[in-house]
Amino acid sequence: MSATRCRRASVWLAAAVTAVGSFAVGASAQSARSEAAATIVGLQAFRQSSTVALDGGLRQATLVNLNPAINAWFVLTVSELKTGRTSAYHLENADPRRQLRLHAAGGGSIEIVADSGATRCLDLSLAAQATLERARRSNLAFAPLCDGRLYLRNPVRGKRTELEATSEFLRDHVWGGEQIVGFVRGEFFRDSYAERARSAASTPAAGGAGSGPPPAALRAEGARAVIPGTLGIELAGAAGGLRLGQWYAVRGQGDVYLSVIEPAAVAAAGSGPAWRPDAVEADALAYLIAFDLARFDVGFALGTDHPRLEWSARARAEMRVADLPGPDGIDSAAPLARTGMLSPSLQNRAVATFTGGFKREHGAFRYGALAQRSRGSHYGFVEQGVVFSRLVPGLATIYTLDDGTVGMKTWSDADDVLLPKLRDARQNGVPLLEPDAASGAPAVGALVGQWGPGNWSGSAQGQLRSLRAGACLLPHAAQRYLVYGYFSTATPPTMARVFQAYGCQYAMHLDMNALEHTYLALYTRQGTRMAVQHLVQGMSQLDKLSGDELLPRFLDLPDNRDFFYVLRRTDSR
């Protein structure tokens, strides 16, 4: 979104406040822990801790490995036993292949254990604890310790646009604020991002990539070439335009492919409910970008603020537990620090980032069967093996395991068997596509056409068309691709049919309504410099210029929103 549009949106929202006035007018380990969790540390079912005495018993240190299978995040607590004063530090292990352990000798320390042996890393003597305090006061999201082998994660303020800041103020501090935001969005922003393509002067002789995913299934009259106007990514072999439904290799990024589609060009499905895009979304462009999962790792990170941990306002009163501050027994991540940016230990492998899912206030059900169970079915999320909000049965889930496997599925109680190996996970509503129970073929999700039970946002009047983003898993031959879809204006049924036409096995919704919520950037290194390409040119407004240097969102700038990241896979993983 342009800076001008952001300012205009804020003015509209502010005007709406004045003009509208009073408008609105399981039995699993994870759930068992959530009942008793007073802090997020208590929510971790697989945590392990060790304690050593310091200074002849005057102080003690406790090191908690929050998930030993992932071995990435630790909480170090140093306590003065006489005064009861306690300091807690969130540590990140830069190389999870190495182990951390407490050592009592010499005033106490943390040792790093690798194949080559143990190395004294962080001195915990009273005088040396000042090192930790200096790192805490550094204002760095990741303060390096032990020559960068550890990082102290610090709470930081996440970046947000004027539009988002105004919307959050209304939602958090103005009675009826959610309805006001919805009113303004519907009146001023509906279809404001819809993009139409120009027809190419001539159909390219050889369109599409020589490798990559298969082309989409199109109607005979839908196979035409177009010139998209806002695409911000350079493609190979696309000088004369792009043929709808074909995949093109991204220039400078092996194993990344892009395709463009108009929903009206999609072939009719052989089964499922009748569907045809409405007149507005029929020729509204969608961009899809595919990552070969044989070449990339995928991860998830929380924003500094979102998604939150307290109860969603959408949760019905009878589903709430009065003495719990949130559905998992917590409303704060303390003592953990949410940084809203990619760890420095991973940034040299970064290929792409894209925005995650709904905020907590929209991430629960008010209507339908899911509203009546699991405390309103708040969307769950896990980062680096640490459960921030437990995974709920019945919800669409994208996840990664400790061996790098990426999966998508509708979570069930039986899937809790994956929890000991789970590295990252994000739930976001119900599936757009999922395997048919009888045939296993991809089928449109049962709740795709139902506004309330599907929790699709939009309005009860069926005004579901908006800028939307989603993701899918696409298997082809021996390959598997993670596909991100940007729909310039679409309804959930149209998203489902487009993903289905491309051969996706499972698809889910991500976020919607604005470029900051549907952002995707690709990174290409050119010597010591990094070039940033945005899926849509207007997304560059979400980054920041510092002199001649671009500071990308999620890499150099802490952000208030959660995000996914794609990393080039290494042989040592």
C-alpha cells in the first residue's frame, strides 16, 4: 500500500469514528499442561531443566530447555536466594546441533557441548552477570553472546503501518471498534486492490518453465497470454508476456517458480459444488509462487504483538473459563521475547518471507460447531518447538517437523503424536482444500461456502470478496511444492477452485484486506548486497530505506505481525 493510501485510510477510519458514533451497535499432553500453566514455560510439555548453586549457595541458576527435540530456545533464571530477586533471560542456541548445559565450577557457567568437546561460554558469576544485563540493555532484538553462538532475545517494538495502528486503536479502545473497522473496510477498500492484466500483443512461443510444477487445468478459451502490471518479480523466459496457468522460473532463484491466473480461465472441476466466479473476481489476477521443498526449509515466527494469547472477542461467553486470562491459561509470552524478525543465525539462508495468519481477535469461532468446542477453537501456533497456543482439532494447520518435513492438514486429536517432533505450526481457520475421505482426491472444504461456521471474515451479508492470501501443498511426481497464493480480490470458493486447478492436495487461508497482510518478498544475494523483490510492487512500501540501503521487513525490521520464512537448505541440516 502506498504511503498516500495509508494516510487516506487512517483519515477515513478516524472520520468513521466521528460519523458513525455509536455504530454497532483433549486429553493430550498439550491440553493437560495448559490447565495448570501460570506462564508460558509451564505450558511446555517436553521441557527439561537443571539447576546449580552459585556463590556457595547464595545464588542459583536454572536452565530450562523448552523443547530438547528442537534444542533452540532456553530460559536462564538467576536467583538471589536471600533477597528473592530473580532475573530471567530468553536464550537462543544459534546451532541446535550443539548442546547447552550448566556447570557449577568456577562460579558457574553455561557450557556449549559439540563433537569437539565442551567450551565454557557464559560466565554466571556475580560480576560476570553484567554481561547479560548489558546485552539486555542493548535494544537489540538479538544480542550476541559467546561470539554469536548464543543470542539473548530481547522484547522490541514491532513496526506497523498507520492503517494498522489506527485499526488496532479502534479495536482495543473504542466500543464497537471492530464494527467501525469493518464498515470502513467494506465501504472504502473492497476490491481496491483488484488487478486486471493487459492482453499480450502475441502469445509467447514457449511459455512456462522447463521444470517445476505442472500447469493449471484451464478452460479451452482461457489459455491466453497477459502482461501483469504490478508484478515485482523478474522471471526467465517471460519477455513477451505470461501465459495463464503456466509456471515461470524466477530469475536468479533456482527452484522458485511463479504463475499468474484469472479465475475465469480455470477449468470446471469434475466434482464438488457448482462454482463460477462473480463478474468482479472473474478476471482479477492471482499470483502463485512455488518453492521446491527438496531445496528449501520452511519456518514460522511470531510477531512482536500478533497473534496475541488472550481470549478472542469472538469466543462465546459459555466457552470461556472465567479465571483464565486466555484459552491456554496465559495472556503473556513473558519471560520469552517475541522479536518479529528472523534470527541472525538464519538470515544468510533466507530466500523469502511472507505474512502469516489472522490476529487473535479474529482467530476463534463465534458460529458453527467449532464455536461450541475447544473453548471456541482459537487458532494455535508453535515456534521453535514452543507452544504459544495449543493446536486445536478441526483447524487447518501448516507445520514443520524437526527433520524439516513440511505438512498441511486438518489437525485431529490423533495428530498430537507429532507434538514431540513439532518445530513450527500455524493454524488459520478451516481448509480451502483437503483430501476427500473416500477417494483421497483434493476436495473443496466443507465450510468454504459458509461465512459464519467457516470464520472467513468479511460480512454476514456475504460480502466475502477481498484481497486474500493462501497457501497450499502441491505434489508432482517425486517433488513437493509449497505454494503461496496472492488473490487481488477473491472469495474463499474462488481461492479453493484456483488451488484445485493447479493440482494442490491441501490448501488453507492466510490473511486478507491489505498489502501488509498479504506481503511476500524474495531475496537474492549479489556479492555482499542483497536484492529484494516483492510479489507486488506496492509491497515495497512495507520496507524501510536507510540512506541508500533497503531494510526489509522481517529481516532488518522487527514487525508486529507473524510471518513464514523460506530458507535455502544446506547439506549440514
